[in-house]
Amino acid sequence: MSDLGTPLRPKRKTALVDFLVQFRWIVVIFVVLPISFTLYFLTYLGDVRSEMKSYKRRQKEHDENVQKVVKRLKDRNPSKDGLVCTARKPWIAVGMRNVDYKRARHFEVDLSAFRNVLEIDRERMIAKVEPLVNMGQITRVTVPLNLALAVVAEFDDLTVGGLINGYGIEGSSHIYGLFSDTVVAYEIVLADGRVVRATRDNEYSDLFYAIPWSQGTLGLLVSAEIKLIPIKEYMRLTYKPVVGNLKEIAQAYSDSFAPRDGDQDNPEKVPDFVETMIYTPTEAVCMTGRYASKEEAKKKGNVINEVGWWFKPWFYQHAEKALKKGEFVEYIPTRDYYHRHTRSIYWEGKLILPFADQWWFRFLLGWMMPPKISLLKATQGEAIRNYYHDNHVIQDMLVPLFKVGDALEWVHHEMEVYPIWLCPHRMYKNPIKTMIYTEPGFEQHRRQGDTQYSQMYTDVGVYYAPGPVLRGEVFDGSEAVRRMENWLIENHGFQPQYAVSELNEKNFWRMFDAGHYENCRRKYGAVGTFMSVYYKSKKGRKTEKEVQEAEQAILETPIAEGSVLAFTDDGVLPVGLVFDALRELGTEKCEPQIVTLSSSNELPVGPSTVDIVFTLCRSIEFPNEQLLGEISRVLKPGGTVLIYKISDASTGETDKTTSVIERKLLLSGFLEAKAFQVKSSLPSELSFGVKAKKPSWKIGSSFALKKTTKTLPKIQINDDSDLIDEDSLLTEEDLKKPQLLSSDCEVGSTRKACKNCTCGRAEEEQKVEKLGSTVDLSNFKSQCGSVCPLVSHPSAF
């Protein structure tokens, strides 16, 4: 998109709600700010009281509260009570959408007691916290220890539970990923009251990967273990102005943290923190930060800026000075830097209190800032709420880094919102396809910021009144958001669900992947107990009937027959080809996942998780023994491997190639390896296929062998027939006792012929005597060919 011109719009008529919004600052100053400050202070006192308790006591109270939750869930009557929700009021959540799903009949579970830091483990570098612990509370505990969460969201009020079940990002996410990527373990209360601990590699690993973005619809999160990192006292922040068009700004932003040589894991080339703020279509400031010690910050000539004081200029306005001042560097206390956008709520505070950024207001009332977002929502009323939906934009667009320039031009053309916030984050290539996932084959392109294990994304934060609204022109906010969502779907982007969404159910599951999430919902009994993530995120009120019908529809939907993993050595694997091949084999209900092989031939899937592995090969060497071992690892017992061979006109040795592939499969432990002809409905370049199965038993399994017992044939005896007495068959000769022949052999030191010799030895001895010859008869053989038995032993006779 090269045309940055914005469409012409007619003027909008002024209504009563415009005056309510314009003079809303009166309610904010005299009602919202005093109550907000009081709540902040009471919350702080509660945090201090919690910190005075020992970790052991906090853990004991935690266990008691968990048992209360378990009991509450077990007391629920599914036939009478509504779906399970937390007892928080609908307006308390920090997100911009009101929690309309709670307006339908529901079964409340109180989690208000879960707001303690349970443990700071400095050896394991883990913080164990409850879900209502917020960012301000955790930084008060960790920063004095020179520790911090790997990802610390900017607002004080953002809670651990919201950042895990929803979405959380910060300027360090280009290193550590999203907030949920830094979690080591979840403690979850399931629908049936079971309390489980889910990690990446235990028996609940599938649940571990399904929790992020699920909005609490799989179970109740009661604690989380989160990664800690070592930090220093200050952040050395560099402000660099950028002037150019939006594509040039996007490239400068990418260069600020992503080396063009691809050395993305080199800490010497990659800063600790990154963000960019775009103020106009041609002006931006890129900021990069590195942790610095107190000694470095206080060296002569260095500038220290304690931005956390209430009377200081708002951070986004302070950073804008770089456009006139040029590049400069300053040192900011680390905790102040973490929460730099809290007082001004980025730049939304300017709309709420138009004069709050003025020096006189900051000195007189700045200490009460910011107003709590939950109170702003509680005091806005239905009219103002609808006004903001139609004439205001608060959205985050998660897009691949290489598409940031296109996203900026789209926002300028459709919304014309400034400032715009840019913050990068890694999206990891997980072994399981989660609700958000990387682009298939991103590793092959080796784009700026990407690695073999993660794709670099960017949060394009669009928060403010659109240009047309500021100019008094007509603007349809709902339609603009709907077009934004379609653009994200087409460009493999994602929309965090804290904001107002216009997605219908079909488009919701086009943007997000439902496969693993729905499987976990069924497996852990969440269907019929917790509302699905779509209906929880859906805009507008939900009736009890609508929600119940949606849950029943999920229960009645047949489960997919199996998951399919597909890959190739041919560069590109068309998705349609996979579906066509599976359809020909009678397997249509599946969830194909196309992956790109790494140099180590490792498949990004957990063991025994795939029903069918589909591979398209051009080389006869593909797949090799190592890859066949990987295929065996990921296949479920009894799973199927399908190998399609692309025809090569130069060889024409189909039978030989088939034999080689079959032999490789059998040697790798597969059973029933058999070639089959490709049907005419598939592309002509596919010459043949080979199909095999993984044994239905698991490694290390045992079973008893059944002993086959031989049964004697049953003989039917006729009692009427005459029986023969076997003794009558013997003759008198048979009854005589055999007489042993008396031995007349001469036993001595030498062998001699016996008296009645019949073997020929006697004749030989006579010849020797006559001829006087000395013939050695020690090894004499008889006429029958055997050695004469006459040895100096009496048993020879």
C-alpha cells in the first residue's frame, strides 16, 4: 500500500453524548481520582501486610483457599447452576471491553484472596505468585533484590492472571516472548475439583500449552511459577529520532533490535529493552535500553531522570523531545522505567483529562494519577460506552515483523491514529499448535529478527481518538475494527481479546486455532462448566440460552478423527495436496499441521501426539533413518505414516524405489509397509505412495504370553465292540527271558581278536604272523567301517 491518502468523510452531527464526553473530566477529578487514590493506598497497605507474613504462612493460607475453591466447584449443580465465573465485578477488569458474559446467570467462585507473592526462589530463579498479584506489587518485592520478572507489563494494575490467560507484553519480549512464555508452571483447579500442576514436560503438558489466551475457560488459575532474571539498578536509555515515511520508520525500528546478519541471540548486538513511538506519519523515536549499575549511572556527566515522580513530564511527551533535541542518552531507575506509561495510561490520559499533562496540574494533583481504568468504566454509563466503541480505538495488532510497514500504512489509511506504539516480541515454535502460532515455514525465509525456534512479531498499539473524530467527521469505529480484524486474518496476525472485538465465531476461529484448545476443553471437562473463549470475548450481552446452546453444540460436535503432521523435502508443500491425499485414503476429519524441518531433522511435536504423518519426498534418501526415528517418536501407537514420492522421469525405477522405502520403514520398526498406486484425482507428478503403521504397543510395555495347551484327540469308544486282549498277541518265544552271551574276550594291555571273531580281525592277525610283518592294528577298522570294539575294557563285550 503506497497511497497514504485518507478517505474524505462528511461532517458528523453533534449529539448530547459529545458534551458528556467533553466535560467528563469533572467526574474524573472530583470522583474517580479521589476514589482511585484511596483504592491504590488500601491495596498498598494490603500488599505490605502480606509481605510481613512468612512464605510458609502464605503457602498455608494459599492451600486453605484452594480447598475452598475446590469445595465451591463440587457444590455446583450443573443442571441448575449456570456456568462458572469468578466473582469479580464486570467493570473491575483492566480490559476495554465490559465483561458482558457475567450478565447472564452464572455460578460465582470467589478468588479475591489470591493476591500474595508466595515465594521468591533465588536459587531456581522462580517467583511463585497468585493470580491477583499485579505488576506494581511484584516489582516492589523483586527490584530491591536486583531481580525482576523476565517480562514486566507497564501498568501497575495488570495482574498475573490476566497477563497469562489473556495477553501480556513489554519491551523485553523480543528476548523472552510474551508474558505467558516466561511461566514455568501453572496450578489449576479443573472443572471436577482436581488441583493439577501443569508444566512443559509433565503429564499435563497439553494443558500447559492451552492455558495462554484461553481467558480462564479451561480451569481456575490459583498460582503460577514465573521466570526471574537478574537486573541492575538503572536502565541506560537511548532516544533516537527517525524521520521518513512509514516504511522507512518500520525499517529503522527493526534495525534498532534485530541485527541484519541474523545474530539475534547475541547480547552484544541486541538491547535489553526496545520500543518505538510514532508521532506523525513521518516522525518517530526509537528507544533502546540496557541495564546499568548504580556506579555507572552516577558517573560524572551522566543524566539521571527519575520519571516515576508525579510532577515529571509524561514519558511519551518527554521522549518526543528527541525530534527537536536529537539523539540523547539518560539513566532511569529500573522500577521507574518498568512503569513509565502508568501515570499517563500511554497517552489516553490526554483524552480523559485534557490538561493533566500541564505543569500546574502535575504539581497540584499529579500524585493522584492515574485514574483506575476499572473506575473509569464503572462511571461511564451506557451512552459513553457506546460512544467510545464507535469513536475511539484501543486495539493491539500482532503482526510479523516484516509486515509492520504494511500495518502502519493500513492504520494510517483506515484509522489515522497517532501516536502509535511499536513493541517487538518473539513467538516461539511450540511442539503443540496453540491458539496463536508461527507462520508455517518461517525458518526457511531467514527474515530479520527470526531464528530457527522463533518468529519475530510486533505489537502495533493503536490507542487514541482517530483523526476523523478529532476533525468532527463521521467515523464508524465498529466497521474499522472489523476491517482491521480481516486484515489481521489475511496477514497471519492476531488481536488480543482484552479489547472490543467484532469477530463472529467463524472469523474468530480463522484468526485463532481451535484444535488443541477444544481438545483440552473436552479432556479436562471444561465444556459445560466454563464458557468457551469465543463467547467470553464476544461483544455484547450474552443470554443464558445462547451460552447454553453454544456449549451443547460443542458437546454434540464429533471429535476430529486425528491430527496430521506434514512435511516435505521439496521446499513447498501445498495444503490442498495434503487434504486431497487424506481424502483419497478415507481420512477427512483431521487437523493438518505443516512444519518445516530443521537441520537436525527434529519434528516440533511431542511424543505420541500425532495420528498420521504425511511426507512428500523427491529424493530417495528422504526420509533418512534419523527422520524415520523422529516419525516413530511423534506417532501414536498404531499411527500411520504416508510417504508420497514425486515422480522423476530420469529414473523410471519405481519398483526399486518402492522396495528401498519399504525396507527402510521395516528396519525402522514400522509394520505392514506396503506400496500403493496414487489415484487419478491427485496430481500427476505423484508417482506412488508407501504406507506403514507404527506398532500398537508402547516402548517398555509388557503383556502376558498365552500358553497354547495341546489337547489330546477325543476318541469315541463304542462299548458294544469286542476288545482284543494285548497279551494274546504275544508268542511263547516272546515270553522267554533273553540269554546274555558269555564273553571270552581277552582283556589285557593289547587288543586281540575274540574267539568267535566275525569282524575280520582274526584273519588279519593270521596274515601278520605268516608274513612276519609289523603292521599297526591299533586303529583297525572292521569291514563295516567302524573301529573294532575290542578295547581293554570289559563293557566292550
